[in-house]
Amino acid sequence: MNFELDEQQMAIRDAVQKICARFGDDYWLERDTDGEFPEAFVKAVTDGGWLGIAMPEEYGGSGLGITETAILAHTIARSGAGMSGASAVHLNLFGPNPIVVFGSDEQKSRFLPPLIAGNDRACFGVTEPDAGLNTTRLQTRAQRDGDHYVINGRKMWTTTAQTANKILLIARTKDLEDCVKPTDGLTLFYTDLNRDRVEVRLIEKMGRKAVDSNALFIDNLIVPAEDRIGDEGDGWKCLLHGLNPERVLLAAEAVGLGQVALERASNYARERIVFDRSIGKNQAIQHPLAVNWMELQAAELMVYKAATLYDNGQSCGAEANAAKYLAAEAAFKACQQAVRTHGGMGYAKEFQVERYMREIMIPVLAPVSQELVMSFIGEQALGQEKSY
């Protein structure tokens, strides 16, 4: 058992840190203010070849695992870019995984190189306004018509749809009442985001203003049959291959965000002098920060345990969900404590920690609620009856 990064992993961390160093606090404050997508940052990451870190080498990727991808995601968030930086590339890191696993050779050759090169940008159409976390109750419908499908429906919380030209979209191809299991009858597509048929409506939100979230209204979207990933009705199975990596990557980003918040708070506690002493000398300041450090360290270990299990082809559902839960909880506490440690200045944008506090709510809420994680662990790890 080795808790140290190997030489390749350290090289990945160091190279990504150098890219992130070019985009400091002023850059992210500007993006948080003007809401412009961080194109320059994404281009720098793309030019470094990092979008294909987990993609097969024969299609232009690096052929590495989720562990290395988590290191990349963690480093971005840890740099101070937070979720504004990590979310800008998040989907392209794990999203194509169903294509890698279930796509044909022709589809891989057609879809993966443009994604890796940054010529295509994908968004993820899963969540719906009336289904929420109950993915088996999706109502967006894909109707087969000869050599294509016609898709109608709605999607919610679709990230980067303002600038994406591709969409990974799951829709129902068989009525729920005609299915043996609720997970049957769903089909996955990767296709053009045709804005003549898909209205993309921006959702104004609490944080991460630079990376858009959207409501999608799909009206007779024509999708060629060759854009279907896997067999018809196997969409849920295809989608599952992206869920655990997504949880691992989001957990890695949450840990990174919590750690940079803790670093800012610790620095401020050393430098801020009140009553002729640094405020960090007071245990009421020092002890909560110490707890934050311990909780973040523990969460980070779970992140890499889950990633290692996934890369070794072992079951990791409980560990991936636990990593997401623990990272979100630890990072939320660290971000909150960072604001409190700064006092009134924690409420000021120039000190960044108020942005971290807003952005950490993303890992707390998504892609699955903390409550559902607890239910999953209770059922799968502890053998309790299903509670939902």
C-alpha cells in the first residue's frame, strides 16, 4: 500500500500547476464578475493535451486512468480556480467514457479526436425537471423513424450548453409501463446540439457564473441512428460507466477547493494581528482549522481509494459515493471556516473565500444528494432495506 504519488503522477500535478499559475485570482474574479466562459484557461489545458488524459492513445489520448484524471481535477480546483476552473473541463474528462466502453470503432474514431483536440465541446443531457435524481423516470422521448430518431423533451442543469456543439443525451425509447425493469427502455446518444431544434435557456445561479447551467427544450431533434451509443434500450447500462468516475472527479475537485480555502484561512490567521497577537494563536481559530485539515486529508484518501478500485476494474460504487459525500462535507466546512476566519473580509470578493463558499455548494448538491448517498451506503454496504 503506497500513499505517495509516483513519478508520472507528480509530473502530471506539476505540469497542471504550471498552467494554473498563469490564471491567478484576478482572472477568476473577473470571470466570476462578468460571467464569461474561461476560454483562455480551457485553451491552455487543451493545448497541454490534458482533455484526453483518460482517453485511448489510438485516438489521441493519454490512456491513463481515473486516478490520474482525479489528480488533474484536484490540481485545478486546488490552484484557486475552484469549480469555475474544474467545471470548465470536467465533462470532457469523464463524459466520453460511455463512448470509449460502448461505442463502435467508427464512433470512437469520429467522436473522440475532436473532443480531445478541443474542436468539439460536449454537454450532458440527463437531469429533467420532473424526474430529478430519479433517472429511471425520464420522460424525454426518442422515436425511431427509419435511419434516425426524433427526440422531444426537456433537460435541466445542462452544463456548458451555451458553448457546446455536441450533447450526450439519454432518452426513453420504450414506455416505462412496457418495461420489465424501470432501468430498461433508455437509450444513449452522442450527437450534434442543433440549436434550431434545441432551445438553450440560461439558469442564473448562486455561484460558478463563468460556467453556464441551462434548461434545454428539445423539439423534434433529428438524431442519426449511427449516433446512438450501444444498443437501443441499453442507455442506463452505458450511463453507469460514467457515474462512478464523475463522483470521484467531483470529490477530487471538492477536496482541492476545500484545501485552497483552508490555505487562505491559515495564511490570514498567521498574518492578521488583533490585540497584539495573530488570531491563529487563539484556539477558537486554530482548532477548527486543524479539524478541517484532518477531514480533508481523510476525504482525499477515499477519493484515491475509489479511483484505484475503478482503474483496477473492481467494484467501487460504495467508495465513489462515499468519496463524494466525505469530500463535499469536509470542503463545505473548510470553506465556511475560511469565511469566518477572515471575519468581515471573508465577505469581500477580493479575498476569494466567499466565492469558494458559493462554489462548494455544487459538490454538496450534485451529481447526487448527500441523502441519497447515505441511502445507497445503507443498502449496499450495510445490507439494510431500500429506503426510497
